[in-house]
Amino acid sequence: MGDIRVHEFMSLDGVIDAPTWTFEYGFDPRMGHAIAKAMDGCEGILLGRNTYEMFEPAWSVRTADDDPGAPFMNDTHKYVVSSTLDTVAWRNSTVLGPYQSDVVRGLKESTKGAIYVSGSGTLVRALLADGLVDELHLCIYPLMRGSGPRLYTDTASASKWSLTSLESYDNGVTYLSYRLVSSMSDRESAVSG
């Protein structure tokens, strides 16, 4: 059974909208190494429609010479959660249809390696609400956005996480990696079982 690993660029106040606000901080090469570790062992990429529509034109034309992440993004099978897309043009992509926790759970169960999720805020919030996220990889930027879509909402299931990695970079960004220890559903099962 595969894990779901979520990677997000996030402000101090939890906003994860399209991260154009990250540009002024630059991209420390060590951030790339941390993200590459999150991708390591992933056999699938799970994307929401909006992120797919941003990634496809940007990544599908890149090569390893352009970006070391291009082979992973282009060659790995991508699963797109969407109620409006019927077909997708990016190679190695499949539309799963609208979000259904059982479909994602089935994908996890049929995948030997991990599944990588980047961006896809609406999808990630649904995955968190259903207790389907196993790892969080967060690049936290030193600014407050004030408004915008946030990673954590009241719909997220209660859960406990363990810090697995912590790095800080010269550009002020902090990278935090967490692994799920237990979710409310795990605790409820243990109490009732």
C-alpha cells in the first residue's frame, strides 16, 4: 500500500494559493533537494484540476536540462481528480473523476510506492478531512498573506503528526516534514475495538 505525500508552499498564516508570492524569495537549491526527497519512491502523482491545468503546460515542455524535476513530473503516472475534465493531454495522465475518498483509498492500496501531491488545495483539504494524507512536506515562507485559501480548515480530521525533517534556508524559508502518527479514525477504532 502506498502513502500519500503532500508538498505545499505555504505562508506563515497557512495560505497555499498559487504561490507567485514566493518569487521574491528565490529558490534555494537545498529546497530542491528536500522536494526531491519527498518525490523519492513515488510511483504516482495525484492532482486536482486547477493544479493539473497549471502544471501541464509548464512541465510537459520541460526536459531534465531545464529542470531536474522534469523527468519525474513527465514520466510518472498522473491521476487527476476533476468533475469537469473528461480527457487530459499530458502523457501518462488519467482522469479519476470527481473526488471520492474510496477511489483515492483504492489508488493508495494498489500503489506499491508513494503518491505525490503538490498544490491542489481543494483536493488536499478533502484528503486531510478523510485522513488519507500520510506525510506533509511544507515550505513555509516568512510572510503573512492575510487572506486566501488555507491548507488547514475546520474539515480536517483530528490527527497527530511526528516531525521527520526540519531545515531552514538563507532565503528565510523553513522546510518541515511530518509523518502521520494517528488519525481520529485510528483512535476511534482502537477504542471501539
